[in-house]
Amino acid sequence: MTEITRRGFAALVGGAAALPLFGTSFASAARTPRVVVIGGGFAGATFAKYLRRAMPTARITLVEPKKSYVSCVYSNEVVVGLSTLKPLTVGYAALAEAYGIRHVRRSAVAIDPVARRVTLSSGDKLPYDKLVVAPGMAYRYDALPGWNEETAALLPAAWHAGPETTQLAARLKAMPNGGTAIITVPPAPYRCPPAPYERASLFAWYLKRTKPAAKVLILDANETFPKQALFEEGWAKLFPGMVTRIPGSKGGAVQSVDAVAMRVVAGAGSFSGAVINIIPPQRAGDLATAAGLTDQTGWCPVDPRTFASKLVPDVHVLGDAAASGLPKSATSANAGAKVAALAIAKLFAGRPVTDPLFINTCYSRLAPDYAIGIASVFGVDPVSGAIVVRNTGTGTSPLGASLGYRKEEAEDADKWFRALMSDTFA
Ligand SMILES: Cc1cc2nc3c(=O)[nH]c(=O)nc-3n(C[C@H](O)[C@H](O)[C@H](O)COP(=O)(O)OP(=O)(O)OC[C@H]3O[C@@H](n4cnc5c(N)ncnc54)[C@H](O)[C@@H]3O)c2cc1C
């Protein structure tokens, strides 16, 4: 296969608006930095947009097979009928039109770090000077006996937003009054640490209204979880006796699942579920693994100042796929992408890169008018060089707050989500 030519590329790009950028051919591109971004999620899309601001003349190409992106953020609301996938879905037209990002609607299948070329699913090859890999996470289908590609259709994880979300919603709707909805939480790290507990809360909110004899059981491989006291306070206040959680030390780690018998075996025993939501163990997206960007943890080690891969030169890894020290969240993906955009612009210019500070804001909704939040500041530890949470500037919403306060937080959460989507994709 050949490198993508100007004409071949026109067949691949996402919109005519991208065409004015083809003022030069790849043959003359040596004079213009070529940056290829793989993955158009919160990390990749933010990076492409903010790199354009830092490098107005760079040739920036976004490789993303999907025409539009469906946000996992707010997808728990979809599972319980509080929202639909529509407001969570956004196209790439603004990135093309307003920022001159070329969208190639293909998957990246291989990286040649010596020739500095990406191979696309079409077989075409895309050259780069810097490559940014942001493919998100992938499920570990081999980690939990009984849960694999086939049984996942019966027990949807819904940890990728889209069809899985609607499948899980349908199962919850079909659940009888009186059964148990089981949510299994994998060992950290996994995408969005508080989201399983937000989901459990919204399950309880939904079941209390529609099937009040039903219960929610969380089988958790972990001992503690983010905003735990706030969640537990909310469960006691809003859905007393409905939510039970078994932590790792009490046998909460799931050992196997039977999709036909609808049973989950954990250290604490064997549990029957009317709905079983397996949130599986995770690792960096497939391309990261195939390209040798992952270590034994399944995630991609990076330099936290630039997000440069510690394993492959001239490749930077962003978002959930990176083992950066930041939480695997959309806010962190967005914040890290901005830091990486500035750092890469500085590297191209031969300027020094400074230590970053990151702010992660995280809201969780327990009911339509009841949300809790946490804001955390992360910085680079001068001794270890790793990203660590800073005690200063970090805080959670207070315990014992009024329902009015929680409603305000729910309204803030909505505003935060709209701002994040706009900052990333518009
Ligand atoms: C239920 C749930 C609720 C959540 N709630 C919140 C929240 O309230 N706040 C928050 O901050 N975060 C939340 N998150 C986490 C957030 O969704 C993720 O952290 C975020 O999506 C990570 O962004 P990313 O860009 O790394 O990956 P993704 O968003 O998954 O994007 C990856 C993109 O890469 C593309 N891709 C993959 N492989 C290839 C390839 N080979 N070639 C080309 N493209 C490829 C994919 O198609 C995808 O578009 C939630 C997650 C879940 C599951």
C-alpha cells in the first residue's frame, strides 16, 4: 500500500470543509509539522483543537472511524430513561470547519515508529512527525470466566456508550418487581472510578419508582471508592435499604459469571440477578497494545509533562489509555490533552516544557435533582516525577447538605457537561 495521496485523502476525509487544508502535498509536508491523532474522543478531539491554537500552520489529521462520537459521560442517565443518546452525540464538523482538522474516517491498525507512519484499515499509510494515540480503553474479555464477546451481548457492560447503553436500559426496564440488579466493579484502574456507584444510585432511583420491591447489589473488587461517604449518605437518604455493597475485603470481587443461569459467583457467595451489569476489567485500547505502547499493566506509561510514551519515540498517549497518574475521566482527558498540545508545540519549537497542574472536576448524579461533586488538583511530584494529587485545592461537596444544595450541584453538573462538550468538540 502507498502513503495517502492528496486525491486518495479527499475520499477519506470527513467533510468538504477540510479540503482547503490540502494546499500542500505530503511531498512538501516536511516543511510543515505533521501531527496525526488517533481517536476522536475527549482526549483526541481536545488535543486536535488545542494543538491548532498552539500551531496554526501544523497539518493535523484526526483518525477516527466513527462519523460522530457518543459520550459515556451522562450515559448512566440514559440507562434509566432520564436522557437519550441524542444530546450525548456530537459530530466532527466543527473541528474540521473551525479548526481545520482533517478527519479520516478509518481505524488505525498499526504504527511504524521507525518510518513514522500509521497504517489505516484501508491499507493506506499516513506519515507523521508526532503521533498522538488516544483510543480510550478496551474490555478484557479474557479476565472473567463466563464473560466474553458472546456473553457480553446478554450481560451488556455499557462502559462504551451507544448500543450497549440501550441494551442495558432495555434489561432494566424488563426487570420484574422484586429481583436484584447486580453491578460488578472491576479492580482499579478502570474508566471513571465513581461511575459504577452513580449507576447503582440511578438504578435505585429508577427501581424505587417502577419496581419498589427490587434491590441493587454492588459486588466490588475494591475496598473504597471516590466520594464514598457522600454516596452512602445519599443511598440512606434517598433509597433506604435498597443498595447493598460488598467490598473486596468481604468477598466482593467477582470470580465468574453464568449468563444463562443469571448468576454471579464472588468470594462472598453466589448471587442471582434479574439484571447483571458486568463492568469488566479494562486495559488501553487495542491499537495501543498492538503498537507496543502498553506495559504489563495493560496501560501506556507516559512522561506526565508531555504525555510522551516511555516505550515508543515520537508517540504521545492521551486519555484513558495513558497511565499518567490522572483519573480515567473525560475531564482529565480534556485537561491532559491541553497540556500535551502545548507541550508538543513547545517541543516542535525547541522550547522548554514546564511542569503542569491539572484540575479534575467530577460530578455524580444520584437522582434527577441530587448530585455530589469533587474537585481535585494534580501536579508533578518533584521527587518521583509522577502526577500526584495535591492536598491544596482539593475538596468534595459537604456531607449533610440540604436537598436544595444537592439540586444546585445537579444544575452545575449539567452546565459542566455542556461546557465540556463545547470545549472538546465545538
Ligand atoms: C458510565 C460512564 C460515566 C462516565 N461519567 C463521567 C463523568 O461524569 N465525568 C468524567 O469526567 N468522565 C466520565 N466518564 C469517563 C469518560 O467517558 C472517559 O474517561 C473518556 O471518554 C476518556 O476519553 P478518551 O478520549 O480517552 O477515550 P474515548 O472517549 O473512549 O475515545 C476514544 C476514541 O478512539 C476511537 N478509537 C479507538 N481505537 C481506534 C483506532 N484504532 N483508530 C482510530 N480511532 C480509534 C474510538 O472510536 C473513540 O472515539 C464516564 C464513563 C462511563 C463509562
